[in-house]
Amino acid sequence: MPLQLPEIVSLASAYYGSAVLFAALELDLFTALARAADPTAPALAAELGADPRGLELLLNGAVAVGLLTKSGERFALTEASAATLVRGAPHDLTRAIAYNRDVYPAWGRLADLARTGRPVEAPALHLGSDRDRTRTFALSMHGRALGIGRAVIPALALPPGARILDLAGGPGTYALLMAQADPTCTIDTYDLPAIAEVAREITAPCADRISCHAGDYHRDTYPAAAYDVVTLFGCLHQESPEQIVDILRRAAAALRPGGRLYVLDMMTGPDHTTPPFSALFALNMALTTDHGWVFSAQELEGWMQQAGLSHFSCEPIPPPMPHWLASAQR
């Protein structure tokens, strides 16, 4: 629905709330508040080594956007912030949100993307060239994948004792969740060297059944007809259509007859404008990768067919993440 005048004015300052969230997480404010005996601004400032006036302004801002509550001079977590923004909480999103914080400066250069059609930061920053940024990115993806994977893994029709090829497997989160769901499966997961290094740490509890390989799915080949399942989770939105077809063809060649290939990704409708989050995420990917965007389920089905796969299906996973799980058979 088109925005009205008051909504346009609100949209112009919508980033205020994101900045409050990112600053509070950088200070680890929510964790400090969870354990605070005296949840007032001066006491919290003393614990965090912050300026009392500056921190009180941030705390009030967090109340204003609904992240905290306030009674007198005392601040408190909401039910949602206690569950998601405190480190170690049941649904800890602190690592996942770190990715949004890292790409925040890139969004300020969106006009440059429109002028040039090129990403405004080097993709290699979070894929190996900057060790700290790469590690932050990998751990952010781990935090995000934990939440998504708990909904996705039960939806996979993994045959008992399956041999699985996990391409662009990131920090190994999905491989770990699959190994935990089926103690008889074995998994080969591949990603760029700096990411694979983090994956070995994450998958250590199942290292006897998960092998983390350094590789590049733009050029790697795999044993022919050797796997029951191939997964491509959260990666194809950084590739061009031509690259996607090529990746799918080589992945399909690794499947045994009757094996299934799964793609997990955000997807848009045919016109690429809905749902809103997916359409905006396409901009996020274009700002940070050479070919980033978000495709539609209809486009993916066509690419699967070009790769020699059939029996395509695509279903949304449960909220809150707007992802879809697609599969096809060799």
C-alpha cells in the first residue's frame, strides 16, 4: 500500500531505532541490565564504563522504540528483549544482528549503487580479506542459521544414513543441525578457506561425521553420483542467473539418481517487489556483493529444470524469517 505523508516522515527517521539497537548491543547493555541489581542509568554507566548522561539518553531511546521499559529511574528488559538480546538467552540474536550492524554504513551509500551498479564495499571484506570482519560475519550467520535451521531441518526428507553435500555451508550450522538430527548421516561441507576455518570450530561436536572443506562452489567439482542430498542454504542470492545454473548443474551431477537438492533462500514474487523485506534484502546484497539480489520461486524452478532436475516444490518456512525451502530431484 502506498505511504501517506505521516508515514513518509516516519520513514525518513526509521534508522534512529536501528542505531539505538546497534549501540545498545555494542555496549552489551541488555546483558548488563539482565544481571543488574540497580537498573538505573548511573549504576549501569558505572558497570559499563560509560558516561551517565550519554547512557541515560540511550536508555530512554531504547524505551522509546520498545526495547526496554522504564518505571521511575529504573529500566527493565521487555519479554522479547530478554529472550533475544541478552547474550546466552534462549533465542539469542546478538550475533545475528551483528551482521546488520556491519552493513549499516553501506546503506548510507545506496545512491552510489544506483549510479554505478557496483557494490559499495569489497565482498572480500567479509569473506576472507579482513579476518575480524570475516569472523564476525561467520558467527553472525551462525546465530541466524540456528534460528532458521530449527524450522528447516525437520522439513528435509533426509533418508537414514544419508551422505550429504552442503555447498557454501558457511559456519557449518546447518551441517551441525543435520548431524544432530540424524546420527547416521555424514556430511561434506564446503566454503571459502576463512569461513571453513570457523566451520571446523562450530562443527567440532560432530567432527567424526562432518568434514569441513575449503573450496569455492563457483568452480569446484564433486564426486559424481555420490550423494543422497545436496543443500544450498542462504547463498544463491549473491549469484547471477548464469552462475546459479552452473552451480546447480555441478551440484546435480553429484546426486545419485533419485537424490534431492534443497535450496533455502529469501524469495520475492514474480515482480521482485514483495514481500517488502525480501525486496529490500536484494538491495542489501547488491551493496555488498558483485551480483547480489533476490530471485523468485518461478525463476528458481526454471534454473532447476535447466540443471536437469525435476519434481520441483517450494514452501515458506515458519515465521519470523521470510525464507522459502525449495527442492528438486535428479
